Amino acid sequence: MDLKDIDLNLLVVFQRLITERRVSAAAASLGLTQPAVSNALKRLRLLLDDELFIRTARGMEPTPYAAQLAEPIAYALNAIHSSLNQRSTFDPATSTRKFTISMTDLGEIDLMPRLMDRLATEAPFVTLSTVRNTLDHLADAMEAGQVDVAVGLIPQLKTGFFQRRLFLQRYVCMFRAGHEVDGRKLTAKRFFDADHVVVVSQGTGHARMDEIIESKGTRRALLTVPHFVAVGHILSTTNMLATVPERYALRSAGPFGLKHVPHPLPLPPIGINLFWHAKFHKDPANQWLRNIVFESFVG
């Protein structure tokens, strides 16, 4: 006999009949009608070619074959039930798991100080690593569990992914205190007449801002860099401007003696989201990581 020929519900009825020994009692415990249980028993008799239960004054007595089947069927059903209801657990206080987060260097600057403080108290043995969210194989890496979550504007993560909005990223213009535009209204003309340091970050929300700016005019880009890490240092000692996210400007203005003003061009805000693969939607460890990333960004 092939397993595909067996309806699991028939075995559930069999187990209740073994326990209750009466069709009426088995039906009541299963929430079924007596005819439904009788019909199930009839199907089982045909499939197994045995009477299985004989009516007696004491109730439904199992045949030797039914008695032989009782223990393995009960074991199998209990194993299936346990497996279906078993949930993995995650204890951040004792876990030594290593998580990988995909994000830009802006995300690292904005998130990591607060996130590491959080881990120090809640998950002292958990470790983190970051990778760039411009990886060509990011979707595959997240599906395989090699990358746990991703942060940013990542349009390629669509089918098979969940996402949650973290914040709207607005752009400003940043420069050193005492720059010739300091204290003056920064117009579009003054913006394009100035010298610029430009961050080239393909495949990110910042790249979209650059496209909009270039559609309005041509900047004198004296320097292009692949990340934001050095922008604060560069602006503090030069007469260049930079178009940067407002959150970055707020964090770097004080340490580097910089100022920032609303951007003279109508740049739309960019939605920055948290992404995770549907495969890990109910994974307790992934759920915990998503929660603390969200709370760290919005806090």
C-alpha cells in the first residue's frame, strides 16, 4: 500500500476509536457526526482489508490487526503533531549567533552606534557583520539565509520579500562654517556655480538623487568618492558643497564644524525600508533582529 492512498484524517479517526471504543464518543471528541465517523471506518476497512473493530457488549473491540497498528499509528500522529506545533526559540541573552545586515555606509553611520549599544545590554554574545546592499546576488543570499535583513532603497527585492518602512530620507546641502554660501540663501544658481564633492553610490537612493540633480544642471564635481565616510573630513577643510541625507548632516555637522541648509532643488524624500525574506518571516531570531533594527532607527 502506498502512503498517497491513505488520508491522514482516517488515521486520526482510527486513533480516537482505539481510545473511545464507541463511534458516538469518537465523533463527539473529534467534532464530527456519527455517520462521518462510520464512513471513515468503512473506508479504512476497505483500504486495510480488515474489520479493525468488532461490535461487542463492551463497545468496539479492535481486531488483532488493529491492536497491532494502534501503537505505531499513535506514535506517528503524535510525532506529526509535535513537529507541526514546534517553534524554534531564540534567547538573545545567551545566543552566540552571528547576524549579517545589508546596508550602505550611511546605514552603518546612522544605525550601528545605537544598535551595538543595544546588543551590549540585551545580546552580549551576538555578533554582527555588514555587507553592501548593491550586491548582485543579494536576493539569493537572503533566501539562503546568508544575509538576514537589508536596509535601504532596494527595488530589486520584490517577490518573496517583506518590507517595513523605517523613515523618509530627505536631502540637504552641506558645507563648512564660513563657506561663501554660509549665511546667504542657497539658490539653484549658487548651487551649480559652487564646487562639489559627489558621492557615487550606484543602486541606492542616493544615486536616484544624483540623477535628479543632473537633470537640472551640471555640477562642478572636483571630487567623486564611493562612500560618505570621508565627506565630513573633506568638507571641513575645503570650499566644496555636498548633497547629503539630512540624517547624515545632523550627525556630522557638530564633529566637523559643518552647516547644512534645505536643498535648493526640489528633491523628493526617499523611503528607506527594512527587508527580509518570506522564508524567515516567522523565524524568532530574524523577528528579534528586525525589531531591534526598527526600534534603533526610529528611536
